[in-house]
Amino acid sequence: MSSFRSLVRVAARHRGTFHRAGAFPTGVRPVVRPMFCYQCEQTQDNKACTTVGVCGKTSDVADLQDYLLYSLRGLSDWALLAQENGHATESADSLALEATFSTLTNVNFSAGSIADYIARVQAETKNLQEQLAGVSPPSTWTSAPVGKHPAVHSVSTVGDDVDALRAEGERVVVHGDSRQAALGETIAGLHELITCGIKGLAAYAHHAERLGQTDTAIPRFVYEGLSLLSSPQATDVDALLGKAMECGAVNVRALELLDKGHRDRFGVPTPSSVSLRPKPGKAILVSGHDMATLEDILRATADTGINVYTHGEMLPAHSYPGLKKYPHLAGHYGGPWQLQRMEFSRFPGAIILTTNCLQPPRRQYEGRLFTTGPTAHDGVQHLADGEYDALIAAAQAAEGFTSDESTIPLRNGKETLEVGFGHETILSVAPQIIDAVTEGKLRHVFVVGGCDGSESERSYYTELAEQAPQDTLVLTLGCGKYRLNHLDMGNLPGTSIPRLLDMGQCNDSYGAVVVANALASAFKTDINGLPLSLALSWFEQKAVAVLLSLLHLGVQNIRVGPRLPAFVTPDALAVLQSKFQLKPTAHGQTSQDLASMMAKA
């Protein structure tokens, strides 16, 4: 971990080497300045990144993201007022989701791109203001708990000028450390919990929208949640905790839409073996989460002789009939997101990041790396949706694979990975699972997954799966699967059911809820009455949204690691532990945790 952190610090100190001409106004380059960001698990010393992000984010980008969120809070107030007065907000709804998504960890490192989002959000705000010219704003907009109320902040006239927007943001945004000082750590932490939950929700809803699935209740909640942070209730602990739980409820709906969108467009996932051996020929690597973009790339590369490979969270693509029908979807390359700097350096083709997790690139592959959607990095070419000519040209110009020998060592000697155990497949064997529980052949089910990361403490999740008794099942999803999907766990004794079942991406989290609810119904109990335990690894804000969804559903005794969010103060943790028995994972004490889980403690 220390070597990775030093790499990103070096990258931050030499950020100018990553810029292409025109990425910033003439003479303007980001500099390392004080910042305050503690939204992700890797935050420095589990307190906050204050000079440069461990992720590689500069203070300039952090400041602009803070100003973008401030602008989104202003847009939220005006959108709610517009809806109350009968005005449509569809354009604002879609923009709010995408712009919020851009502030997630490892999504957007480009000051120019964030500045563009600020300009678009402020233009949308101005449009709503003009529509509501004859409407009196609420009296609550005259003040905010901290700083100037974002709804009455004058819309910028500087467009997307990076330097001017940064200076403008400095005049009105109260950054995290100052917010902590003004509000107190617990209130500021609850603000961050809601903000992170909304960021994760926005990401899932944006993905669903890409697949044609929308629900106006989702952007409305985003508006309500962001608006709350500037309202008279912004310091009310009960109101803040209630809004966090509501975020979990709305996120369940977003995940349901995403589940439907994937199946409507690509079919029901089926168990499939995915090759880890590359094929000779030109190659494109698709990373991130966006299956719609992958399908577009597969269509664009048909009959070009280019093979397309998945990376990271795109692995479940190989289980969808509508995607694996393409013969040039050749296999999977590499492992979890945090290994990409090594893996991308060795990949002999073009690479595209569709969403997180992006890391600051190395020179070895920077010229053949592309981004799309809300993902961006200065010095990396950004492609508009559906425009993949440059990606294809880069793949054709690259060497490609010259043999079927992988440049990445195969884990545990595996040639393939097994995917596609969605909720439909698991419930198709529900009678066997119920019989196995009744007959004592299945004592417990573990859900082990979430985000992966580079900390050694994450070996906890590998150890948990390795030590799980033979009469147990392990369901995994998210990139946390890479901590255990190389294990050969065999079948549940006396059945044909594999003991390790990969349910898909973090975007597929709804499937675990479907399975748990169905089994609870069959056993005439609730989720907490099942022989079921959850061990979740978190890294970024989508995991926060999923955790809030599980808490909304009343799930007890969830273990979360490798460490708790820095913004969850002891007071807030005490509330979560009292109400939900939320527990931190105990690194080095896996066997004790395992015994407690088996005992439902």
C-alpha cells in the first residue's frame, strides 16, 4: 500500500506531464494546495487527504468538485421549487445524476471536465430561475448552517474557465475541514454520509438511465437530500439519520431498475466459463461498469478483426446472452482495479475506462488509454458516447497479442473463471437449497463482497472464504470477488451446487436482496432469521449507498471493513451499532468472526 501511495504522490507532484495541450487555459497548471477529502476508504491515515488525494486527485480538482457539489445543492433547491410550481425538470434530473457521479472516487481527475459540469449545472439552474421569475423563493434560503445558501449564490458568468471557477468556488464554498469546525464532527460526518450515499445512488441511477430505466422519484430524492444540507434541519441528528435511511430505500429502487435494465437489454445471465487466456490478434480492453458502452464497442468492432476483453467489474458481461453472442468478446484480462497500472502497461492494445475505477495513468499506456461518460483524466483522450474511431485506430496501431500466453500470471493456475450466478439461477435451485438447510447439509450462507483495494487487511475476506466450513455457501459480488474468485471451493456436499457463486458487479447488488427475500419467504422468517451473514468490503461511495440500503432493509450484524469510514464519528457509530449491530471486521481474527457469524452474533 505504501508503494502505491508514493506512486500517486509522485504523479501528483508531476501532474503537468499528464496534460495535453489545451486541457487548461494557457499558463494554468494545477498546483498542490491544501485540500480536505475523506469520502473514500483509502483516505490518508483514515482521517483526510489534505495535500493530494491518495487516489491521485489534486487539490485543484478537489476544490472544483466541492464547488460542483455546492452548485448541485443550489440546482436542487431550484428544481424542487420548479416541481412544486408545475415545471418539468427532466433535463436537470439527468444532469444532476451524471454530474454527481463525476465526483465519485476514481471517476474524474480532470479540472477541465469538472469545470464543464459546473458550467452546465449553473446554466440549468439559470434556466429554472428564469422559468420561476414570478415565484417568491422560500424564506429559508436567506441563511444556511454554514456559509452562503447555495440557492441564492449568483450563477457564474465565467462559463467553464477553470481558474475563474476555482477562484469563484473559494469565495463561497466552505470546505470539509471548515465545515467540521463549524458544525462539529458528528453533524459534518452525517452530512458526508448522506452526500456519499447520494453519490452512490446517482451512479447506479445513471447506469440505469443508460439502459432506458428511470424513475422521477430518484432525482427528486437527490434534490431533497442535497437541499437538506442547507436547510434549517441541517443540524438535526434525527433528520439527518432519517434522510440517510431514506437514501438506502431509494437506492434499492435504483438497483432494481438497473437489474431490470440489464436483463431487458442483454437477457438473463447464465452460468458461464470465462477464458483468462488471450487470443492472438489486435485487442481492446474495456474496464469500469458500463455494459451499454461495452455493447456499443462490440458492435463498432464487429468484422474489424479486433478482439475485445473485459477488465475488473466488466467480468460479468460474459454471462449475458446479448453480449456473449459476439464472437470477438474474447475473454477477461487482469484482476481488480487497483492492479491496472501494472496490467494496462502490459496490455498490447487500446484501453477504455467506462466508469470508475480509474487511476492516474503511466506513460507506457497513456497514449492508448481512453475515457468516456463521466470518467476523465487530463492527458487522456475522452470519447463522446458512440464515437469509438480513435479507440479502434489505437487498437489497430498497437502490437496486439502475438500468442495465447497471458502477460498477467494466472491466479492459482486457473485458465477460466465461473460467472453468471444471478438471482434467477440461484432461485432455480432454491428447492435444493431449502432441502439442504432442512436436512442439515447447508448450515450457513455468507455474502462476501463489495469493493476491493490494495490494503493487506483485505486478506480478511479471502481468509473468511477459505475457512468457511464445507457445509456453507459463499455468494460474492462487486470487485471484492477478486479476493476469492480464484479459490477452488468445490460443490456443497451431496448437491451439484457450487460453494462459491459469483452474482456479478456491485451494480448487481439487487440480486442478493431478491435471493434473501425469497429464502426468507420460503422459511417464513425475515432476512435476519436466515442462516445468513454479510461481510462487506467498502472503498467508495457506491458501497456506502449499498450499506444504507441494507440498513434500510433492517439487516443486522453486518461486518464492514477493512476499516470504517473516516467521517463516521464514534457518536454516529454508536447509533449504528445500537440500532443495527453494525460491526467492523477484525483483521487477524477471521476465525473468531467466522464463529460469531455462524452463531448469528
